[in-house]
Amino acid sequence: MKIVRILLRVSSSQQLDADGDLTVQRRLVREYIERHKDWRLDDKEYFEGSNSGYKNAVSKRDILQEALTDARNNEYDILAAYKDDRIGRRMWEIGAYVMTLKSCGVDIYTVKDGCISPENDDIMGQMMLALRYGNAQKSSSDTGMRVKDTAEKLVREGKFMGGMAPYGYRLIFSGEISKHGRALHRLEIIPEQAALVRKIFELSCCRELGSVKIANILNANPSTREMSPGGEWKCGTITGILQNPVYTGRAAYKRRERIDGKCRRKDSREWILSEKSDSDIRIIDGPLWTLTQEKRKARADRFRKKTPVTEDVPSPSVISRNDGILPLRGILFCGFCGRRMVNGTRYSYWTLQSTGEKRSRKIPLYRCPAAHNGIPHRQSAQFHADTLENIVYDCLADYIGHLLQQEDLNALYQKKLFSQKKTLENRLRQIRKEHTRLTRDMMLLRERIPEAIAGTYPLPLSELARALQQKTERASMLEDSMRKNRISLEELQNVTDKFSASGSSEPDFSGLDSDSQKNVPPLPSWPRLFEQSAPETKRVLANRLIERIDVTKEQIVIRFRG
């Protein structure tokens, strides 16, 4: 009796289902083995789940290596599979693997082709073996090209191509069934996560923070830390969010490419994007996304030894780092020699004799590198950062107040209130629209229940019930969201009423009565707003408005940009 072991492989996760390709393979192979009276099925079974036999080399397929090791140990005589492509789809590698098993005394049989292992001296059989897997490799290559062409066409039409939902979205049943009988899904925005995505883009574009700094800020807040995909924000997660065009409502394809077995990111100019933006899944406006990419690229160029000139239009001016340490670096120059000031921060350490406690102190300083290297200066060319920055920021606050003296802060505040009101109204309108669509989908699904019970509907009853339950839960969440948005809209309406005259189409303080004017919240001046802003914002404004600062012990000369 020859001992037989089964090899099963599925190339996609969908084929792992209980009623999918795996069960069919096992049943057919078992029936094939039972037809051979001198074969005995062994208890051990080799199984590869969701593993491509075309993309993966034999040396990296652990199951094939395990089967080869067992063959060398003379544990079995025949390896049975459903088809020859279950072994693999690489012409030279699979042929060599088959012959290696043959040298160990193991033949490979398939339900469709019988024995595919030629004898060691059968040259013609070995040529046919190479031809067999050459055709299999070409078939996979042709299929891959057809799939890519179809995917490219669908992406251009704005179709979701499957996979895991990006952060800020969930997958829901679209109500459509593919020609293979699989339920098709679409993306749906998760409002809480979408708000956090907007904050990430704001920190990157407006405050010019890098991914590491953004991750640290989000992790410092327990509420935002809990909303991370893996329990903690990582810089790679932030970078992935900032680089994903799906947040503009546009599906993307060919963002990555497999080269030599490794997945590599492609240049954004090679991406395939949908021609139109889907407003139902749009979280970030297109211009904000584009500006964010330009600023991130400009910051990345600062760290390269040589920046290649690829475009005639220069990238926006950005600072390479914005972590609040020595914010005037880059625009601060020595008033004696004209050299750019660098970081001269000193650290001092000491131990308390009474308790033995170790302490340390950091003294942030700007220093001239020329003076540090021995070039004579009339006076010391280093300055305490705190004193220098306070003076510069006071001057910058006055300058901002002068620039914006014609700008009515109250009027801008009114516009902001009305903009927030419009945003809430649009959000409420979208929620109502989605709730109406969900109600319609649930009605259609309920109508399909009798067909599912009878077995005439493509989806099984359990899948249909799960989809109906998901939509019911989502509808309940939308109803709660509509209630909260209505409350927020009413509260905002009460505030905007204090800033608009009755019957006025534009916000106007002059139309307020005396009582309403008393209820208007006091607003700070432009200089005061600058003083209250975050350190990152101050640094961005300083780099935007100041061309250079020349500093000596006697004076500080600030040159503002024209």
C-alpha cells in the first residue's frame, strides 16, 4: 500500500469559506484517492491558505518545504492535489521541485492530470513538465494583466476595489451581488474618526508638523489615543493617512508595486485615480490634500543632500522641523559676521548633597558657528533663547496687528460662526440622506428573506441577516447622530442670532440691540491672538513673515518679508 498525503492550496481569503473552494478541493481529491485500491490516505494534510503560487517562490512557501522534508524522511509515497496549478505556477522552480520529490521517491498525482512526475531519465517527460508549468505561469501572467486592466477601469469610474477599509471608514454591504455570488461592499464614513483625520491634516498643513510629532500629540491625549487603529498612534500610520487620496473622495490604484517580491511605493504621478470625487466618502478637500503633499515633499527635500529640480514651479516654503525647539533657527543670523545661528543649547547636571537626588537643567541658546570655531567677535556671539524669542515675538505681534488693522476680527468671527452653521446643516443633510438610503436598503433586504429561505437568493440566509443587522445598527447610530447635530445646530443658532441683525442676510454687529451686544463674547485683538497661539503656530508665522533677524548684544534688526 502506498501512503498518500493531500496538498490543498487556495489563492485568496474568500476561498477559505466553509462552502468555498477548499471544501470542494478536499472532497474531489479524497474521491480520487478512494478509486485507487492500493493507496492509503494518511492523516497528515498539507494546506496553504491564501497564498499565491505565482508570486511566491518555492523557497518561501513553508508548506512545500515541509512536504519536501517529510519526503526525504520517507514518510509518504504520493502527494495528491486537485490540479497541477495547486503545486505552483512557476515554470522552472516547480519543475525542479517535482523532480526533487521524485528523487526522494515521491510522485505527484492530480485529479485532473494523473501522475505529473516523470522519471529521472525521461527527458521528453521533463520537457513536457517544464512546458506544463510554463503555460501555467503564462496563464497567471495574462490573468494578472486582465485583472489590472479591469481594476484600472473600475477605479477610474470611482469603484471601491476591496480590501480593508482605510482609517475613518467602515465597510458596509452595498446591496449588490457580484457575478460570482459574492456580496459587494462600499466605504462609509465614521464621523468620529473623520474628525480626527481632519485634525491630522490640519496639524500637517497648517502647523507644519511631521508624522512623529503628530503621533506624539495624539498619543498624549487619552481620548485620541483610544481612537488609534492599534491602541497607539505610530508615525507610519499618520504618514499612510496623509498620503491616501481616498480622503478626497477619489479611489486610487497602483500606489504600490511588487518588485522582486517586495512591495514598493510608487510616485504619486504614476497613481491611477478616479476621475470624479465621491462626495459621500470625501473627508478632506482636494486643495488641502494637494497643499499638504507639497509641504511634506518640501520638508523631506530639506533632509536630502541634493534636491533634484523636477518642476518649474517651486514648492511652498516650509520649515524642516516644527517641534518648538529653537523656533527662530533658519531666520536668525549673527549681527557680526552674518552667519546663520545654530543650536548652542547647554545641559548641566548636579546632585543634591543632602538627598543624593540627581537633577539636570537645559539652557536653550543660539550661537554663531563662526565664533565657536575661533573667528574673533567683538562680543560673545551666543544668546539665551527665551529672552531673544520674547523680544522677537513682541515685535511680531505688533507687526501682525499693523498688518491686520483693517481686518475686523468680529466680522471674521461672525463668518466663522455662519460657516460652522452651514457645515452642521450640510452634515445633517448628509446624515438624513444616508438614513433614507439605509431605510430603503433594509426594506429591500427584508423582501429577499423568503428567497434566501428557499435557497434561490445568491446570499445565504445567515449572510442576509448579518447585513440586515448591520444596517439596522447603522440606522440607529444615524438617528442618534441626527439628534446630537440638531442640538448643536440649535445652540449655534442661538449664538449666531447675537451676531446678526433681524432680517439681515450678512452678519453685522451694527444691527444688534444693546442687550444682545452685552451678550456678545469678548474677542481678543490680533496681537493677543498671536500671543495665545501654540508654539508651532508662532514658528510657522515667524518663518512666513520674517525674512531674517540680525542680532548683536546692542540691537536686534528684524527684516520682514515684502
